[in-house]
Amino acid sequence: MREGLMMDDYPLSLTRIVERAEQFSPGRRVAFRRPDGSVGHTSFGEGIARARRLASALAELGIGAGDAVATLLFNQPEHLELYFALPAMGAVLHTLNPRLHHEELSFIVNDAQDRAIIVDETLLAVFEAFHPARSFEHVIVVRAGDDPLPEGYVDFEALIASAAPMSWPAEDELRAAAMCYTSGTTGRPKGVVYSHRALALHSLMGALPDLMDISRRDVILPVVPMFHANAWGLIYTAALIGSGLVLPGPRLDAESVLDLFESERVTMSAGVPTVWMAILQALDAEPDRWDLGSITRMIVGGAAPSKGMMRGFDRHGLRLIQGWGMTETSPLGSVSRPGLELEDASEEELVDDRVRQGIACPLVEIRGRRDDGELIPWDDAAMGELEVRGPWVARAYHGGQGADKFTEDGWFRTGDVVCINALGNLRICDRSKDLIKSGGEWISSVDLENLLMSHPDVAEAAVIAMPDERWGERPLAVVVVRAGATVEADALREHLAREYAKWQLPDRFEFVSEIPRTATGKFKKTALRELFVSQTV
Amino acid sequence: MREGLMMDDYPLSLTRIVERAEQFSPGRRVAFRRPDGSVGHTSFGEGIARARRLASALAELGIGAGDAVATLLFNQPEHLELYFALPAMGAVLHTLNPRLHHEELSFIVNDAQDRAIIVDETLLAVFEAFHPARSFEHVIVVRAGDDPLPEGYVDFEALIASAAPMSWPAEDELRAAAMCYTSGTTGRPKGVVYSHRALALHSLMGALPDLMDISRRDVILPVVPMFHANAWGLIYTAALIGSGLVLPGPRLDAESVLDLFESERVTMSAGVPTVWMAILQALDAEPDRWDLGSITRMIVGGAAPSKGMMRGFDRHGLRLIQGWGMTETSPLGSVSRPGLELEDASEEELVDDRVRQGIACPLVEIRGRRDDGELIPWDDAAMGELEVRGPWVARAYHGGQGADKFTEDGWFRTGDVVCINALGNLRICDRSKDLIKSGGEWISSVDLENLLMSHPDVAEAAVIAMPDERWGERPLAVVVVRAGATVEADALREHLAREYAKWQLPDRFEFVSEIPRTATGKFKKTALRELFVSQTV
């Protein structure tokens, strides 16, 4: 073999990204909302100077290379400082989702062997609920007011004030930089352990024009929490590229977010569909209240947005762009943007394209596989479980759990059931566990839900599988009627029958006031299944 | 150390990029101009299918892993096929610049130990001039017509027709993928050996919004030759992203290029200032002849463009964007784009910013160093030699030549003398060997040249150092007067005196009809120095 003679040992690491921001964008603004609602401003330079002191202080507390440190924080400057400090000092940033059940959190902090935890004072109640399960060596609190801290807790600010800045240690791109647990709707949470290499590459890739299209001229407001898969990569991408950041803190209601969009001249944002739905409703109610002229696009992910939501934002001159990904994919796997081939497409064709999950990111490979092990053709009709591989995809979970999620030839099994068109554009039909397997055929619950939600009288709809002696499983639709409207099962069945064969239609329609959701905002189908199965029996 | 659990052994390789294009963009169009002037069309899919057959045929001829294969070709489909085939089969793509002197080419093909060469038939005369110096095992000719080939030469098309498609071998990201020799104005050419890792990362980075901003909606026409530092990365970036390509072949005159811009609906292009100067003249002469509405930006690099050229294109609604790089940096080192801080800048401030060399690419580090070894402050006043490091920067030359170009602590010495402003934005003042060192102070030849060329009666100007007993060196200006104009030395001295101190002004002005240029279009200052020193003596 003839070797290249380039600087191939130059590490792909988050340390390089932190130093990049410090050197090239020290003055770039970071705006943030405090718990009391007021807005403050800091900068990358200031944040990284504090991160260097924080790292020294943590090292003095005994936190060393490879040690996991948990965070129970919102999108706030202290979280940003930990995003910088922990990976750069060689430790592991472990973000916790405060919306999880305390038993899940107990399991997670023990599984990760977190040695210390940093908690926002307003989340102390959440912390206290799982605290007894884990003896943290250090509990560090970001204080919201001046009340004295309970004994044994360390003040985050006092820690920073006490220490000298750290010179970052030498890097290794294979070293763990961060951890995040999947909050699956079934099974125990599983830990994803991000390497520096994976996150550095993901940061570069995420800024591409066909992905999130991020430049030095952007001001980014991640509504997506920093405890959700690295806030979809936006934090490190902003630091690498030199974009401004706006951190909304705990207030994620539509009005608070829209106020920040306007006052901070935000150019791009990202969040889950429920967030955007609330924002759309606020805009519909007061279309002239906010000047959103600075915004050029908003990424929606975590669950599929409806055409209606996209069209709703179009009416306000705002562009919703869909991304797909998972905690296991760092998380960006694909983004849906029209290619050259849609240059002359109609508005209707464009919307059809926009609700697809899009083309896999550069360097990410995809394939679909059926139950019998065969790969599906890229004909947009065959359904199979999506498998992916690439430099920012997990190769295993922490502690070797969930080994069945990885194929023998080294692909990650996403659990999403997809069709793939001839251009490699993904369309998620369902989660494999939510598919309805009726008489040997698959029925997509997601497709039925989307069509149901396009009915003017339906606010929300979930379709679940009911056990059936003859067919194995049959679909049941759970419907929330729009406020002030009334609708009957027959009308909905008729609505669906325009696009579906008779055998694909739900046998039952149940009307409820609310569909239960998981901590990450997804329909809690396990709960629905239990509810209606027990009602049947 | 705690290791990450991501797919960190997933290779960053050009093979992945070739497979990406094959899978996701097989139908993406590649337009090309034949030597006879006609325009043809092929696609990535077709090109890669041919590349797989070509690779098998080359393997049958004995070309194996690590073997260098030379190309003497224009921007044409066969060159594209070799860009795909050679790195993916594990061999090394070695592009030759046909404009070099035959003695340089003799040296280069022997230094690289090229085992085979692929020559365009119209370049056979160039080949014959250095052929005797190297016993190639195989000479493969891309034929322009139907004339029988001289004995011993292999027909490129016959080779492809004879072979079955190759399945690419397993990759190693550290393996050499390509070679390119620097055509320095002094010293022997030195070989840069690109690794797969460096070029894969460069391909990803080059598409960023702050760099070349390349998406699946782009149609790219590289005027920059494919034998110049990977055509600035555009070929592999287009394959990775899925952009269309337009290959202009040997015809790089303004009319031919502008015709392709229009007919192929090109969205971006890239080339050296002399190319753009000719194109600007053609547009000025016939402003309404071409519909260039599809073009959104044009990259200029290889030498600094003048403000006049930028403003000239502005008048036609076309945007020239400057990049800086070297063969040793793969080649993109920086691109000049306005940041958030220039949001409210005047047109004049924006042009001042655009003629700077810009912010270093993400993951590229820069520093400036004085003769005495001290690093310069980022104050835009201190001058120092630019040193860089990063994942796509050379760590050595082939055969260990030019070891003095690399510092002990692992940085590459560019030979460019720069100022750096507080934002990390570069301004190249000179090549270190072209600086005039007068009485212990540095005078930038480039700055004097630019100011001279802003005089309405000056077409071109070069400033060189003349040996001086008292001061060490003193500046001499070589001027080409604009056609139809007349100007005297005193008027030019007065023009310069508005911005320069007396001791910085040239002592002599020499008027010539033409300034000699190197094969890559740069002023041949060594030749000028020899000419005028001998005249002085």
C-alpha cells in the first residue's frame, strides 16, 4: 500500500471545534432566556473562557478522562459551557431528559455510571425523585435565585469562579465525547456513546446546503432540547461554522419562541411537530403580531409533519423542512429538499416531496429489508425495515445491550419501515412495531393517521394494531375531534376509502379527548393498545 | 480512555463517494464539449459503469494497489472516469499539467514512478516531447478521430470494451488516492500525495455554504483544469452531493465557456483570474448576447482578483467569490464571504472585504510567522508567512523533498505573506520570495501592483525586487500600458504616492508590451528579475 502524505493524524474532534469558535468567532452572540423570562446575551468567547475554568474545577473534583457527567438542564448558557468543557477535557457529556419517568432516569444514570451531575435549580424536584438510586460524587446546581443551596450541593458559579482556565489535553478522535439514551417506547433505555470523530463529522455535514444549510450569517434557535441527541447537532455546527445561537431556556410556548424569533433576528430554527403546531396556531390567531422576516427555514423532525402543517406555514411565508434521524444516527440521517428533477414540479408535487423523509446524508448508506431478509427494491412500493451505516451511526449500545439492533454485516436496524424511491428518497411508512400485520400483508398506521388528520374535523389520530383471531392483527383508529366539530365513524371510513382498499380500513373508530404522548412527544401507542385491548376483553 | 461506540472504522474514502453517486445520482447529467466543438451528454451512472470496466482492464494490464497512473487530459468525460476508477481500484490518479515544460514533465513522471499514462490524442505532441525520459509500461490514448494509433499505443475505448465491471476492493482511508505536483516558480516540482481521507473530507467541506455552497440543485462548470489540484475539489464534491457537471474540454475561450453557461443552465463555475478577465471582456463587448440567469456565483482563485474585476461582474449581475488555496491544501484553504458583521456595510466596504482571501475553512488552522520566528498578532497590520494545518493539508512531499516547508511542530509553510484581521480573515500581501526587503522593512509587491493596475492607463503591472547595495533590495515596476493610452513614470509614481510612503515607491518603471507568465498563469517574476538585473549590469 502507498500511503497518502496528508495530515491524516489531525484529529476530528470536538476540541478542534471549541478552539475554532474561540479563535474565529469569539464575539459571535449567544442570546438566552432566563427562567424569569428576561433575555440576556453572552458570546462564544465568553462561554468558552468559562468552559475552560469549569473544566479545571471539574478536574479538581476528580473528573477525569472517560468519566461520564450527567446534565439535567434546558437550552441555556450553562449547558452550552458543558457542551464545550466536558468533551474537550476528555470527559463524557451525558445529557438527561427531565421528562422521563424517574425510574427510567434511575436506570440511565446507573447504567452510564455518571460520577457527577449538573442540575438546573428549577429541575431539582425531578432530580430528587431519582437521586436516591445513584450516589453521585458531586451534585452541582445552576442556581435560579439567591436561596441557599441544600447541604452537599455545589454552586455551579462558585465552581467556575474558583478555577484557572484549562489547556485542553491531547485528543484522540476515537474517544467518547458524549452519551445519550434512546427513550424507546418499548424496552429499557439504551445508551448511545458518541465518539469525537462521529460528532466532528456530523457537525461538518449538518451545515451542508442540502442538510441544514448553515453559514456564518445564520442565527440559530434550537427549540429542540439540548438533551435530545445533541440538539440535532446544531450546537456544535454553530460553533464550527460561527453562527449565532439563541437558547430559549425552559419557555417553549409559542409566544415566547416567536418573541425571540423577532427580537434576536433568528434565521433558522428546529423542533418537533408539536412545537410547530402550537406556533402555527399562534401565527394563525395573530398573523401580523411578529416580524419574522429574518427566518429563512425551520427544520421539523422527531416525527413526520403533515402536509397541512407545511401549507399552514407556507401561508405565513415560512418554510418548514423535514429531517429524519435517530439518537443512534447523531442524529441526522436525511433531510427532504427538492432536487433538480423537481424544478418544474407543481405546488402539489412539491408538497408530496416535502412530506417524504428525503435523501440520506452524504456518507450515510441506506437499505430496506423485509421480514424474510430480502432487500427491497427502490420502487417506492416495497416496504422494509430501514438499515443504515455511516461514520456517525452507532455500532453498538453501551454495555452491549440491544445487540439485535445491529446486523451481522455491520448495519444499524432503525426499526422504521420505509419505502425508497428510485432517487433514494425515503418515505417512512411506520415504526416496525406499529405496523399492522393483517393476513400476511402490512398496513402502515402512519399513512392511515396522516389521511385521517387531513380530514377537516379531525385534530389528531392514532392507528394501532388490535389482535385478531382470523387476520392476526386489524387496525383500530383513535380519533380526537377538532374543537367545535362533530364527525362519525362512517364519514371517516368513507374518507379513508378514497385511497385505501377495504381490507386496509380500520374495523373500529374510538373517539377520545386526548392521545397520550411519550416524554419526547410521540403517540404512546403501547398505552393505547393496552387500553383498547382491555376494553375488548 | 472510554471509546466511542460509533462506526468509527467506516472509511472516509473516495470509493464511498463513487458509490454514493452511483446509487443516489446515477441519472445526474454530465455535459461535455468535444474537441470538434460539439456538445455531448452522459451521466454519473454511465461514467461510473465505464469506470468499473476501465478499472478491470487496468488491473489486467498489471496496475495494482498503490501504482501511480498519469493522465494528460482536459476536463473531459474520460478524465472523470479516471477520477472514479483509479482511486476506487486502489491505484493513484496522477494528473499532469500539459502546459509545463517537457523537462519538468520528464522529472515529474519519473519522480512519481508512473507505470502507465492516459493521453488525449490532441496532446500527443506534448507527450512525445517528454516520453523518451520515461519507459511507461502502457500508453493509453483517448482518440479524437478514427486515425490508426501509432504502434504500441492502446486505445482507451477498446480497453473499456474488453473488460467486465470491477467490484471495488476494501478501502483504507490512509491509502494514497491521487498525486499532483506543485508547479512552483522556483525549485523542482514537488509531489503532493493525497490520501482518501483528506479528499473525502475536503469534498464534504467544499460544499459548505461558507465555502462553495454546493447542493443537488447545482450544475457546475469547472473552468479550472482537472490537472490543477483536483479541479479545486469540484469533481468529487459534485459526485458526493449529486450536482450536475459540465466539462468544457480543451476550449476555454470566453465565447465557448459562455455558450455552455447558457445552454447547460450552469449555476456555478470556478477558474483563475485570467479566465474571468477574458469572460468579462466578452460580456462587456456583448452584454445582451448570453442569458446567464441560472448562474448564482463564480469562484475565482489561483491568484488574487482585482476590485475592478469584481465590480465589472457586479455590473452584469454576476457574483465573483474569491477562494485561496494551494496544491498542498487539497486545495481549499479559505473563501471570502461576508459575515454577519458586514450586514450593514457599504458597497465599498463589501468590496474591500471581497478582495481579502477570507476565513480559513472549518478544521483548517492558520497562523502568521515573522522571519524571527515570532507569531504575528491578528491586527491586520503585522505581516508574516502563513502557516496552516488541518486534515487536508500535506504533511510531507513525495520522496521527502522540500522538508523545509514543514515546521517542527507540524505546520505547512505556505510561502504566502499575509496579514490577518481580528476575525481571522486573511489578506495575502505577497509570496515570501516576491517581498521586497528594503532597509530591514518589507514592501509588498502585490499591493503596489494592485494600486498600479487601478490606474486607468495601466493594463498590467508587476513589481519585483532589484538588488541594491545600500538598502538590500529596492522595488522596480514593470508596466504594460493599456491599448491606446500613454502614461509616464512620474504620473504612476504620483498615483502610488497617495497611499505609499516615499521609501516604498519603485525607483524604476519599465514599460513592456507583455509580462511573461508561468504555465499556471502567474507572473513569471524570476524571468523579469533576470532580464532587468542583466540590463542594469
